Amino acid sequence: MQRPNIRSSRRSHVGVRLGSGFGWLWSAYAVSTYGTWIAFGAFPLIAVQVLHAPAFAVSLLDAAGLAVAALVAVPLGPWIEHRAKRPVMIVMDLVRFLAMASVPVTYLLGLLSYGQLLVVSVVAGTAGIAFTAASGAYVKHLVRGDHLLVANGRFEGTAWVATAAGPPLGGALIGLVGPVVTIAADAVSYLLSALGVLRIRGSDVAAPRDPATRLRGGDLLNGWRFILRDCVLRRLFLNSVTVGGLIMATAPLLSVLLLGQYHFPAWQYGLAFGVPAIGGFVGARLSARLVARHGRHRVMTVSGWLRSVFPLGLALTQPGVPGLITVIVVEGLLITCMGVFNPIYATERLQRTPADRAAQVLTAWSVSGKLAQAGLMVIWGVLATLTSPLTAITVSGVLLLATPLLLPRRTHMPDPAPAEDVRHAPLR
């Protein structure tokens, strides 16, 4: 009796039309994501080559930018919740445009400083968290509940293609005209994103609020409270924050290992991280089909386990071509599993979160993830200093093996019925 249902479910995910409103939002996301990855690594390069900053200052630029942006973004969740989401997205895109555009302007005037890079990193990071929260809440309003997995898969696939294509394009631009131009390209991408969101037509969404009530300090924690009260969200939250933090903690160490100790040429280093990203696109394209065939919980559990097993393979990294092949294979398998897993968990998170809590939950999630990444980057940097980069990478891989224990159990993972609320119908 289940075979017809599986076939019907599979057909429902193939060629799904999500409406012109989603198309414009997807386009806005795509252009800003490509801009971000084209400018990937530009800030550290400017800090080193233009401002002659020491290594500690370069590391601080990444870690402090993440941590401070996350803390500044905490009060934005309740603020976004009670406002129409499209204007919030447009304003945040314009904020990011102005912040990023200030770098090439001050560079041309001879006024660029390390302090400005730090401020721009914080402002752009904060606006990025707010944009993500508003856009996530808007997707829940814009797309029917039974089509959310398809929508999230398209976002995920776009992100991985940009990850694969952006850095090589940015590297070519940096080689031709310098890193400041890639920052300018990133700034323009946010302006184009704002124009894309502006083209969306139809209704918006904002949680109602009693004018007599005022925002209290305790309200800032509402997103975390909601996450921790829901068993499935709590487990997904702990799993995603821990896995993301442990994986990102090793990213700078892998750069030090490959470029510093093993002396990989720049083109090999780019290849080691560009090629595996294609696996993320493949995984995202397969995600909905795998769910239709095998069920959401099974696919999420298997891909969640596998993405926590493969990073340990980086412990086998060695100099030369064998090391390059090891990194490409391990990262490719890891990222393919992430491409499958991420749309499923993002869909589960949205479907379990009421519309009037979505922005606060997504803000709390982003803030926690960025704080965890910043903190673990510092801790793993100290560990690598006391031991070696390869040892620290191995420790992270061992710890990741335990993270699937945090994934939700089957009894808490019913597949939700298709949404019938007309507010979630696609805009035509």
C-alpha cells in the first residue's frame, strides 16, 4: 500500500513551481551569495597586504567579527518578528551595501584602517543574521508547507554552487586587480539583492503585537526558550551548533596545514575546497527525492551520521598529491552529506516553528551558531599551538563522531501534512 504514496510523493517534488515571489527571493539570495563567495578571503588579504596586520590581528578579524555580530544581533529577533519581512530584508541589504562599499571608498582616499575592517565585519555580519531571520520567516509565509523541502533544497544547492565557483572567480579578480575590487563586487551584490526583494509582489507577514506591551529584556530570550521547549528543535539545535562549530574550528587549521606545513600551491589549495562544493549541490538536488523514497527521518539520520564520520578522514592528510586527493575526497563526501541533510533540517525547523516565532527562532539559531564557531576557533587555535594543526583536526574529527547522538528520535519526527493555509500559497 505504500508504493503508490511514495511514487505520488516523488512526483510532487519534481518540477514543483513555487511562484514568481519565491523566484525573486531565490534570485536575491543567489546574487548576494555569489558576491559573498567572490569576496571570500578578501578581508584577511587586505589586512595583510595593505594594512600589514600581524597574524593575531588577522585571526581576531574573523573571530571577533563573528562573535560581536552575533551578540549585537540578539535584540533583532523580537524586533523583526513584529515587522513586515520584505522591508527588513531590503534595509539589511542596503546596510550591507553601504558597509562593504565604504572599504573601496576609504581605500581610494587613503583612509582605510584595521578598525574600519573590524567595524564593517561586525555591521555586515549583524545585518546578515537579521536578513536570514527575516527571509526564513518570509519563506514560511511564501511557500506551502509541503513544498518547503523543495524550496530549502534550491537555496542549499545555490549556496554550494556559489561556494565552488565564487572563490576561483574571486581569486582571479584578486590576481588581476587586487582584493578591494572583490569587496566592491560584494557590495554591488547586496544592492542587486535589495532590488530583487523589491520586485516581490503580494502579501507580507508580521506577528501582531499589543501596543500596550513593551519589549522586556527577558523577551530577547524567547527564541531560545521556544527551541529548548520543543524536543525535536532542541536536539536539532544542539546537533547543528556543535557540528558546525567543530567543523568550522578546523577550517583555519587546515589552511595552515596545507599552505604552511605542506606548502601546497595556491591553485591546489583552491582546488581542494572548490571541487568538493559540487557535492553539496548534488546532495541538495537529491535531498527531496531521497525523502520521497525513504522518508524524512531516515534520510536525515543517515546523512547526519555520515557527515559526522567523514571529517575524521582529514587525519590522514599528508603532503603532495596523496594529501590533495585525501582532502578532496573527504571534503566531497562531507559536503555531499551536508547538502542532503541541511534542507531537511531547515524544513523541519520551519515547520515546527509558528509563524509568529520564526524570526526569533532563526535569530537565536544563527547567534548561537556564530558564537560557537568563534569560541571553538579560538580553542582549537590554542590546541593547535600546543600540539599541531593535524592533531587538533584529528581531535575535532573524534568529537564529531558523538554528535549524531543528539539527532531527534523517530517518535518525535512525524511527517507534517500538507499545509492548507491560503497565506502559504505561492504568489502568482
